[in-house]
Amino acid sequence: EMCGRDWSSDVCSSDLLTQWRRTLNKPDILQIGPYPSWDVEALEKSFTLHRYFEAPDKSAFVAERADRIRGIATRGELGADRDLIASLPNLEVISVYGVGFDAVDLDAARLRGIRVTNTPDVLTKDVADLGVAMMLAAARGIVGAEAWVRSGDWAKKGLYPLQSRVHGKRAGILGLGRIGFEIAKRCVAFDMDIAYSDLEAREFAKDWAFIQDPEDLAARSDFLFVTLTGGPATRHVVNQPVLEALGPEGMIINVSRASNIDETALLDALQNNTLGFAALDVFEGEPNLDPRFLELNNLLLQPHHASGTIETRKAMGRLVRENLEAHFAGRDLPTPVL
Ligand code: 8YV
């Protein structure tokens, strides 16, 4: 006897049945992209995971379980778009494995009172490290120099071509948020001269030059780091004039979102050598890159892994779970966006 009656009879209200199932079962979560095995194992202790990314027919996969799904666990670059959110009538929460939530349709979530969380702070220093590592690797030709050794060119052709110095040069930080700040700190340690652009001058950045206009910042930079949040407000802030201002001796480093740079203008500038060099961790349509990227040499390409250390990814995975668990337990969310 459930619901005070024969529970299987259709007299039992479907509302009560739903509630009963929710209490006993692990909440159903749609998993948008892969996670390391340790995260999958930990998530499965509290949730029923539905592996969206493995489904050959995504809409059929969603349709078959749409009513049951109460949460989405996604990745920064994958997010959750308007159509996906619309297809899940009982969606309550979207937990993003990543600090960037630009790929989540926040308006759609807000309208339905769907909570959104991300994983800030835990990844900041790794992303800054990779940005600075890319600058050093590119300026000193580390990738090409390694190939020089392995190919035997060193013995055959002699000394490796001379490269560019980093210390004493000018670093521009476009977006002095958490990641931009950590990059600036690191550049200070490399004896670089720092300037930054942001919505306003920052109290904590008094020692650094505030140059609000991205074009002016680029004009006074040898290395321009793009550390803006992604989204409509920052789309193509780095446009053709900014790239031109950075110039044939300049290098752009992007560890944020591809959408912050006009990618066609970037490829054109690299091809025409009106821009010296680009070190990129993010791409439009990644992991499928514009084929022009593979034809140019004045580029260092990385597979969107600035936060990709075991330590940081474990901390990110933990936050994804803690946010989901807090939501379903009715507690405050550790790192809410919405
Ligand atoms: C991750 C990211 O690579 O934090 C972000 O916004 O893009 C990266 O940390 C990504 O979210 C992991 O899938």
C-alpha cells in the first residue's frame, strides 16, 4: 500500500509517485561531456548519469529521458544551449565544470528559475601558468628547438636561429580579472613592464598602467594576453585594428574564449605578417579548427587545456558535485552563477 491505496492503481496521483521516486532515487543528471573516471565514479554515488556525449542520436536520447532529468553536468566549452534547456521540462540546475559559463543560455535558465553554477578560483593559477608558459615557449622557440634536436638538424645544420627575449618587454593584460591578475603577477616576476585594460582602473593594480582602450593597450604591448570573460559583451573585442596595433613584432596569447578575438581577422593578420605571432588555447568550433591554423607557422596551438592539471581538474570535479549535491539537499550553492 502506497499513497494510501494500491500504489500501482491509476488512482494514485502521478504527483505523489513522482515525489516518491525523487526521494528514493538518485537525481537524474544529463552529462554533456566526458569527465575523468574519478569524477564519474564519485558522481555516480549520488546521481544517475545519462551520457549525452556518447549518444549517437542526441535528440532521441534526450527525448527518451527528458521528464526524468533534473540536472545537467556540463563543461565550460560545452555549456547548455537554449534548445537543450527547452527540451528538459524538469530541469532544476546546471553545474559547469569550468569558470566560463558563456556557453550556457543564462536567459533561458533565468526565465525558468534554473540554477547555474561554475568552478571559479580553483583553476585560476593553472590558466595563468599556461598563458605565461605559452609566451615563454613561443618567444624562445621551444617547440621548434626541440624538433631541431630530435630531427638531427642541430648536428646537420648547426645552431638554432636566435629567438626573442621576454624580460624587459611590455605585457598587456586585456581583462584584469582573477586570471589576468595572476598572469600580471607572473609577468612582474619576469621583469616585464605591465599595463592592463578593464572596465575601470583597479585599486589593487596601482603599480600597473591602466590603458582602457584595447587598441591603445595593444599598441604599447609586445605580448598581449586575452583574459576577458566570454560572451556577447566581449565578442571580437580583439578585432583587426587591435591586431594591427599589436603589430608584426607583437604576440597575442589567448587562454580565455575564442569569441573574444575575431578569428578571421587573426588568421589574416598572421598570414600577412601584420601580426607577429599567436599562442592559442581556444578556437572557434573547437576541437575542429579552421584549417588555416594548420598551414601557418607563426602560431603555437594548444588543445584548450589551460586548466588541465590533475590537481585542478580534481578540484573542479569536486565543485561540480558539491554544487549539485547542495542543490538537491536544499542547501546554499557553493559557487552559484545564477
Ligand atoms: C575547461 C574552461 O577546459 O574554465 C573554463 O571556462 O574553459 C576550462 O577550464 C573546461 O571547462 C573543461 O571542460
